[in-house]
Amino acid sequence: MSKPSLFSAAAVLALIATAASAQDAPLIQVAAIDEVIVEGRYLSLDKLNAVKTPTPIIDIPQSLSIISDDQIADQSFLNIGDVLRYTPGLSISQGEGHRDAIIIRGNETTADFFIDGLRDDVQYFRPLYNLEQIEILRGANALLFGRGGGGGVINRVTKRPDYEDQFAGLTASIDTFGAYNLAGDVNYAAGDSVAFRLNAFYEGLNNHRDYFDGERYAVNPTLAFQATPDTEVLFSYEYVNDDRVVDRGVPSVAVADGPDIPLEGYDNTFFGSADQNRTTLEAHILRGRIDHSFSEIMRGNLTVQYADYDKFYQNIYAAGFDAANSMVTLDGYQDFTDRRNLIVQANLVSEFQTGPFSHTVLLGAEYGDQDTTNSRNDNAFAVNDDDQITILFTDPLVIPAFAFSDPARNTASEVAFTSVYIQDQIDITDNFIVILGGRYDRFEIDANDIAAGAAFSRTDEEVTPRLGAIFKPADNVSFYASYSETFLPRSGDQFLTLDLDAESTRPQFFKNKEIGAKWDIKPELSFTAALFELNRESFTSVDPEDPAQLIIINGSETKGFELALTGRLTDRWLISSGYSYLDGEVDIVDGGGADGNRTRQTPEHMFSIWNNVQVTDALGFGLGATYQESFFVNEDNAVEVPSFVRVDAALYYDVNDRIRLQVNLENLLNEDYFPDAHSNDNISTGEPVNARFTISSRF
């Protein structure tokens, strides 16, 4: 694919940098950029890539959440699912037991994940061992992140080397299921201008489910140095390895009145093959970044990331359950994905004045090249030479002989995308701020269906706007309104749905309208509220009757509001709480019969709260709960997962200033619940009451 647009974008950046730093511009007054200290109150250029301008959260016209590394440790979060259960407006999808999958404002995604602001879209379980914090931005985010992100995005921010400290940290934990985790964090500063940091972890997997086990580990060395007083260079490499059993939960059963419900009483029963249900991942992620201050009014960064992902999974799973005759239907397949991502991103941020107006301008360009191969083999049972079979239900299952021997898909795709974006935050007065921005994206895909002997290609060029207005009656209070758009190519977020019909259709668009308020009650306590409407155009979803096929949904709309109170109520009492109301509705499903149904896996009401109280200088405790109302698994609304409340607690004791002992209790009241699902017959069962014991040290 041709890459002239990448060089054009770089040339534009260079020209603007030269012009903006010129000393003879008569209408521009210099305003020095202060260094931003990130304490959970900023999405800054230096520390974070989610919003690339040094703007306080109170001045951002968007609903967002920041989960710090302290909160991750205090609540003993080990994966993205743990985090999102305590975040309003988001819920977890099962991801077929081998990947992160999330629902943001009624929209499911497996690809809207970013690491330090760069796309991380392969399907896998992302570890948390090396994170400074997690940023969750709700609503369409094309200007900052490009395609996708219709409901929002999740950006993981990794730990950086510290020039001013030398330390070594070690954490070890084990839970009552036998799962354990070891993690290390070492920082070495060589003088004032060179620092090295190493994060690593190993995890032995286990839970309440029969036959589930596995392991994963990762290592992330990072080197940073000051090349000049105005220039910092950073190199990072991460290796991730994950090997675990694929568990897709339990099927649903029919009831006399109303929709089907999950099968109860078999929380531990494994509806798969203990020997053959497996997934593996091996990932190499290399990143280089340069930050440079051009002048008192301008600074910027250039990041290059290369990532190589090798993903495999295979599984037998439940595809139906006949409770009256005690019969279960099984299905299965095997899948291979190999993807190589090359992403180059450059950003310039400048602060200046034109007459009475103050400007914070972001100008950026991004180029990406993604090569993917994917193949799938259907399962075939020996007794009937079919991919499905119905057998007598026993616990454990006695599964007839089978093999993943029927080729079902073999594709290769090359994607190239080029983007240029600009945003101007204009301080009209001390009380009124306007944000105007837009992004141009060119998305090219060449796909080869090797099995069918057919080749497809498509190029999309889209311009998406971002508009916002902020009124601040006081420095600690803001009211905002915003409008934003994003798009998703018809090839989908994993480039697997391009065919002759889709070749002639334009991308699907998402439009987000939002108003909200933010109030910093005091320096370390904030309240936020957001009211929004998110519209999505035609998209595809899994066919409830045949999970191997897709159906077309002509659109959906999600309306709702979100509330959050986070921070310190007192010097010894920290709170993190949130509530969301989501009214998601499907317009029309291909074939009729579902107009007006609720969107998939979108609980109408969700609430969470976590309290961390320091009783003495050495002793503290945590207490919280998460509530999720019932939801329908798919757009057909044939299966309803019941609501639940889960209560969690923790106890902390600091032996001294270097060693902490910690106990986390999950599901304290032993609630029997179903936290998430993938399809109508793949529904996860919640863990019973369990405890995790942790010792952490820092020297």
C-alpha cells in the first residue's frame, strides 16, 4: 500500500511547528506551559496519551474515569473485568473465555483497547501488573483514537522509569481456590538523566470451575533518558504469555413464563472438553517514544510501536440444553490468529493567545500498518461427522470422540490507516471554554479469502468532528455540552466480516451527544454527572440460532446518565462510587421480530461503591458492593440473566513502612450470580465467597 499520506502528514506537522515557534508572529502572545503533575486529576501530555493536551479533568467535556494503581492494589484487581465491575456505564461480556470483551454504553467491543494511547486491538486478556493507571473515556472518541471506540475506549497507562528514586517492590498473593500471583517492580536511577524500570509477574490460574487452570506471565523493561535538557527518549519492550483453559460457562434453560434463564445449580460444571479446551497467546510489544520541548509555547512527542501477536484457541461448548429430557447439545471450533501492528504517532501541543483568547492547540498525525492472518476449523464428531451433537447430560460430561478437522475460514488481510487531527481549546473568558476539533482518517484494507479463492479491498475516507462547550461559574465547577462522532469500517474491529455485500457499503457511524457537570467539592473529592444519547448505525451481531453466523441489525440507540463520587471524604476515608442508567434499544433486526428490544448485555441500572478507611496509621479496611440489574444476552432478548448484588471487603495492616499484609474477601455474602455472558448458551457463573491473601513490600 502507498504511504505518501504519512509523509504529507509529517510535513504538515513540521511546517506548523516552524510557524508556531517563530518570534515575529504579531498576533500571538507567548504563554509558558507549566509542567503538569498527574495525581488522578489530569489526562496530560507527559504522563498519559488519552487526552494529549495538559487539561484538568474538570475542563474536559466528556464522562471519564481514572483507576489508579493504588485502587488496583487495594481491591486486588487482576484483570480488566475486575476493574469494570466497579465502573459506572460499563459491563463485561464473557469473551468466549479467551479474551477481554466489554460493553460501553450498550456497545460491545473486543478491540477498543489502547496502551499508552496506541491501539492494542488483538483479542486477549490484558494483565495489570505494569500499570500506573487505567483511563476509561465514554462516548465516541474518533478525534483522539481513530476508528472504533463507539461507546468509549480503555487506555492502559504503563509505569515509567523514575529519575529521582531507587526502589524494589515485590507482591505475592494466593487465594482460597489455589490461584497465586507474584509480581515485581524495580526502578534504578543512574544520575539525574538515566533511569531503568523493570516490571514482571507470574500468575497461576484457578477458580471454582471444574478443570479450569492455566498460567500467564509477562515482563516489561523500560529505559528512559534525557538526551538533552529539552528531550526525553524512552524505550519499552513487553512480552506476554498466556496459556489457559477456555471456559464458556453454562447454557440456558426454558421456563414456563418469560424468557429463558441460565442453568442453575451447576456453577462448577464444565460444559467443554477438559483436554481440548485451550487458548494460548504470545505477544511481543516494542515501543519507542521521544518527547521534546520546542519552545516556551510548544512541545510534542513521536511514538513508534511494533507489536507481534500469536493467538490460538479451541473449544467445545454448550449450544443448547433440554432440561426435560436431560440432554445437552455441543458445538466447537478451533481458531488461529497472527497479527503484526506497526503504528507511528506524532503530536504537537501549543499554548498561546490571540488577542483576548487563550488557545491550547493539539495537532497530530498517525500511521498504522496491520497484517493479520486468521484461520478456523470446525469441530467434527466421529459418530455423526457433524460439528454438533446432542448427548445425555452428565456431570462431568462424557464427550464422544471429535477432531477440529473441517476448514471453515482461511483469510489474510492488510490494513493501512493514515490520520491527521486537530483540536483547539479556546478560553473565550475565564468562565467559558470552547473545544473545536476534527479528524481525517483514510482506512485501506486488502483481504484475501484463501479458502474461497476470492480477494476483496475497500478504502474509506472519513472526517469526524468533536465539539464541546464548558461553562465554569467557579474554578471548581463546570457544566459542559459535547458532540462527537466515530466510525467503524464494515470489515469490523477484527477485519473478519468483509465480503462482496459489505464491499459496497459504507462504514457504520456512532454519534454521541452529551451534557454534564463536574464539581471538585474539595481538592481531593470530585462529583461528576453526565446525560447522553448514543446512536449507532447498522451493525452485525451473532445469530442466536447459529453462533457461527452473523445477523444484520439496522441500528441501536442508548440513552442514559452516569453519576460518580470519587476521592477523600476525610483524611482517613477514601470513596469510589458510581451509578449508571442505560436505556438501550435495538431499532430493527434483519428478519424482523426484535424491533424495540433491548441492546445486548446492557443492564438498565448499575451501581458500585468502594470505601477504604484507615483506622490507625497501621490498620485499615475496605468495604464495597457492586450491583448489576438483569440483562438480555442477545438482541433477540430470548435469555435474561438475573440481577445480583456482590459484597466485597478487605483488611490491611502495615507491619512497617516497607511491608503490608492484606486480605481481600470477594462475594462476602456468598451470592449465587451470573456476572456475564457471550451467547444465549454461554453464561458465566460467579465465584462463591473466597479470599485472597497478599503480602507486599517495597525497599
